[in-house]
Amino acid sequence: MADPASYRPAPGEIPVGPGVYRFRDASGRVIYVGKAKSLRPRLSSYFQDLTALHPRTQTMVTTAASVEWTVVGTEVEALQLEYSWIKEFDPRFNVKYRDDKSYPYLAVTMADAVPRVQVMRGDKRKGTRYFGPYSHAWAIRETVDLLLRVFPVRTCSNGVFRRVEQVGRPCLLGYIDKCSAPCVGRVSEQEHKALAAEFCDFMAGDTGRFTRRLEREMRQSSADLDFERAARLRDDIGALQRALEKSVVVLPGATDADVFALSEDELEAAVQVFHVRGGRVRGQRGWVVEKVEDVGTPDLVEHLLLQVYGSSPEAVPREVLVPALPVDADEVADWLSGLRGSRVDLRVPQRGDKKALLETVERNAKHALTLHKTRRGGDLTTRSVALNEIQDVLELPDAPLRIECYDVSNLQGTEVVASMVVFEDGLPRKSEYRRFSVRGTDGQDDTAWMHEVLTRRFRRHVDEQALLAEADEPMSGPVGIDPGTGRPRRFAYAPNLVVVDGGPPQVAAAQRALDELGVTDVALVGLAKRLEEVWRPGEQHPVVLPRSSEGLYLLQRVRDEAHRFAITYHRQRRSKAMTSSALDTVPGLGATRRTALLKHFGSLKRVRAASAEQIAQVPGIGASTAEAVVLALAGQARPEPAVNVTTGEVLDD
């Protein structure tokens, strides 16, 4: 591990203009690439006190052995050079994009003498027009099959084309009028290329022109009594309409935009993008971002745009809609405009149809991240790797097949509750979940509450073990099953590992509870949410698992589930307390009529907003009681928003 001071450049050596910098390790490999409007303050920020840096940044600067920079003329040039170096060197500490598949495109090889329509994947080729991407290749083939009635462009390979050209007879598609057969001279190369250009125009969104033209020809053929041709044209119009139905109309016809959305956690982010052309969603794609460096949503958006459009400049639309603007939004917009050759509008939609579409894309991103986590957590091999990693890093005698996690939730010291969640073999065991209403709360903090919860849980376990040891006859059934009821005992099983949500103070409180009860065979760690550090009792430094560690991912899942379960219980308790206290003060309003009132209006908020006449319409409540309800609720102040004092998170909107 290198000392950053050993390779720190003198402040006067670093220029103040815009530029791009590279950190290299002892072997000379580039491990990080960044850009800056002013190189001097940016690079100086890496060489401050290590304890003030984010853990990922600490790891990067202590892994590096040298830093170098290149000065450029403008911030847009810095953006372009940064992207080029990231693609060239693939630095390990930059954001990584893992596309979950190679998405297919509908491609038209307009550079060929006889253009061809086909499905293409991978790198883009010069002179070829692309449409998409599509989720599945079969979706492209269905669309093409419908459009070949109207635009009979060749779809055969070059080998088939040359062979048919030598034989002098068209292939099957030529016989059924789904290819204009340029191979046998049925149309000239110029006519076929014009047909391919019309196909591209239709796919690009210019659909009305072709539909109107076919309708005119159909009416003319009908007027000329050429009913066979009119029927064929009618079927062609139907084929175009069915092809259009495959693309949902979401925005006005001239809209040409890409809509991006992110759903992220501390380590990963799911990306979704909808490609809207001619007001219709022409394609969709999604992938996963590994947050190797410490980045927020604006930085992720910037990296995302570089990733998507840097390798496909011809795909830049007129509008790019994002969930948050990059820090250097003007420079990114200028860079996109330079790629497109005209002005690109980069913005966050605030209202209307585009805002609604962005929300739809965000829902897709959230679903994708949930699905990614589910697949990762549900895989048996991955779970085994995670448990083995936790065993190794914590030096446990066995893999922690049963993990219990505890979290405390409260509102400024009131309605204090705690949760206990159980994961067995890496999967949640919801039947074993428990929740606690913390008793002694006056003048205490979350460490005292954590001590109380752990004491209550393990005292029950110790007591049950003592009863089993004192039994005159050995139990005939499993130890954890109550012979009287046949159900699992509430706290019969001891965990292999206890995880508490928090850092050293919470871990020390939990360890003190275990020591007081004489529990010595249970491992204990704390997971600090801000930096994702694993703390063990009595140690001054945390255990830092690799960012891509399956063990860290499992600990995060356990901690987040405990947090969710605690907040859910806290909200239930607080809602019940608020409702009860608000209506208990109303004279003459008993429990039955309180229940009827809440059932009629649905919530206390709606009761508070109702008039006396509306309240009097509830069966069993008279005018005088309704007036008393209005006066009682009007005199109560609106409660402050609920905040978890441990995490600072707002618990309810």
C-alpha cells in the first residue's frame, strides 16, 4: 500500500486550466481516469488527510503510485479525452457498465449497392442505418415480415444473393412478393435503393406519408374498377397499421428523444432507457452499473451518456431526458450536439407526457434492480460463496447458516421499536422474524435500546436452554419444537452470526448484553450504513470487504431487511398512537363510534378535513358530537414529520 505523499506533485506544478488526469499503480497500469475544470484544486483534493476521503477514494490513492495529467483547451475537450482514455485503459476504479446482453438492432446496409435489411448486434458499421435497440430479435423479425409487403427490400445474405443471381431465378420471397428481386433484375439497383430509403424513412417515424399514399392509390384503383389491386393495397395498409401498433404512441409525432432512468443502492445501479422516435417507443434496453468510485446520480448520468453515445454518435437524438442533470451539464450538452451535428436538448422533464414517460422508465429501472438482486440472492452457488466469504473474513469456525440482524427505529426517542430478522442459508426466514417494543426509553439512546433488545432476545434463549437441561426425560422431538403445540419455540435456535445496524457504539452495546448473559458461542458484527464497513467488537479498525464481495452483498440484504421491518412496525405504532390520541379527546366519542368514523372517511386526515355536516352523516354520530370532533381536531397542531434519529431518514411522508 503506497503512501500518497510519496508521489504527490508540488502544488505549483499542477496547472489551473481544464484537463484530464490518470492515476497509475506501481506496475504502470492506469487505475483511474478523471477530468476537471481546474486540475490544481481537483488533484489537490486527493492528497488531503486519508481519513477525510471516501473509503473507495482511499483505496484508489493508496493503490496508485503516480499521477499524470494532460491540459486541454476546453471542458468539452476534457470530456472527450476522458471518455477515450476510459475506453482505452479500462481503469479498475472507474464506473463499470455491465450490459446484461447484446441488444439486437434492425439494420439497413445503405452503403451496399443493393441494401439489405437484417438483424445486427455488436459494433456499429459505417454506412449502415440502425433502428432500435429491441429487446428480442424475434420482435424485429415480426416487424420486418409485416413491412416487406409494402417495402419489399432484400433480406437474404450475400451468398444467397450471388447464388440466385447466377441461377437467374428469384428465391421464395421473390415469388411471394416479399422481395423486389433485384438479384434477377426485376428492379434496378437505383430503384431498390430508393425502396430501402423509404423503408428507413418509415422506421424513422415518417409513417403518415406512406399510409396516405397507399390510401390514395387504393381509392384510385377502386374507382378504376381494379378491385384486386385495391384489395392488395388495403392489406398493405393493414400491415403498416399492425407494424405501428407494435410501437406504443407516447409523445407527439415529431418527438425524437431518449429517456433515461436510474434505480440505485450503495454498490449498484440499474439503468433503463427508452428510445422514442416519431413519438413512439422504438426500443428499450437496460443494464447494471457497478459503482466502483464514489459517485452520485449526476455523475452516474454523465458516465451513462458517455457510455451510450460515445460509441454510437449517430444515435444521438434531438432530446435526451434524464433523472438528474450532470454536474457539467452545459459541456455534456455541447459534446452531444457536436456528435449529432445540431443542437441537443439535455434536460430533466418537469411536467406533462415526458415527465410521465420518465416515471414509467423509472418503474422499469426499479423492477430491473429488484430482479437483479433477487436472481443474485436466490442463486444457490452465489449464496454459498457469500456465506464462505463471511466465514473467512470474520474467521468463524463454520459458515453462518443462521444470521440474525437487529435494527432500532424511533421518532425523537418516542415509539421506540426494534426488529429481528432471520436469514437461513442466505435466504429470509420470515416465520422467525420478531419485533420488539422497547420499554425503558427515557433519557436513553440507541445503544441502550440495542442492549435491551439483545438482552431480551438472548435471555429467552438462555432460559429455554436451561429448561431443556433440567428436564428429567430427554425430548423425543426436535429441540426447537414445542411438544405441547408442535410449533417452533420462539427463541429456541441460537444464530451463528448476529448483525446490528450501526458502528462501534452499537456493537459494544450488543457485546455487553451477550457477555452479561454468558453467551460466548455467537459471533457479532455491526454494519455501518454510510461507509458499508463491518465492525467487530473491541477492534479499532473495521473490516472492509471488497465492493463486489458476495458476502458484503448478503450482509447488506440482511441489514436492509431489518431496517424495513423496523420502520414498518414503527409506522404502525405511531399511526395507531396518533389516531387514538386525536379522537380520544373528543367528549362523547366512544370506541365504536371512533371506529365507524375512521371507517367512513378512511383516515384521520380526511376526518380532520371534513365539516361538521359531513361528520354528522356517519351513522351513530349526531350534530353535537360532530361539532365536538371538529373543534377537537382543529385545535391540534399538525404533527412533525417522522425521522429516524439514527439514520436521519424520514419515516413517513
